[in-house]
Amino acid sequence: MRRKLVENWKRIEQRIADACQRFGRDPSSVKLVAVTKSVTIDVIRTLVEAGLTELGESRVQELGQRAAMLSEWLQRRARDTVRGARWFRVA
């Protein structure tokens, strides 16, 4: 599942880059925010390890809990191998 998840994310990023190229837009001006609603913390960790850093959650309490769990996990990881994540509240 881990490999498939990362492959799907990379495929979506490629589709964004292709669309940007078609319309003359800089791909770095587009942010893909992975909404974490109803996924486990393990799925979130997998994506963060793969390089995804923009995460969104619609439920404030869940956002706080997930952000705290992820921050604790990141502190135990080597900082040069896993970048931190930025959380957004999404509606």
C-alpha cells in the first residue's frame, strides 16, 4: 500500500506540472494539500517521508492531535531525511 500511495501522489504532482505547462503557469505556484480526513497517522507519515509537506484537516481537534503526533515522530527522525509538514485548516 505504501508504494501505491506514493506512486499516486507522484502521478498527481505530474498532472499538476503538465497542466501548468499547458497554461504557462509556474508549477511552484501551485500547492497540493493532502487532506488527512479519515486516514491513519501511518498514511500521513508515509506521505511526509516521501516529501509531501502540505497537509490539511477540516476538524480542529483532529488537526491538533495529528499535528502533535506527527511533530513527535518527526523529532525522533533525522532532520536531514524527513522535512517537516505544514498544516492547514480546510473547510
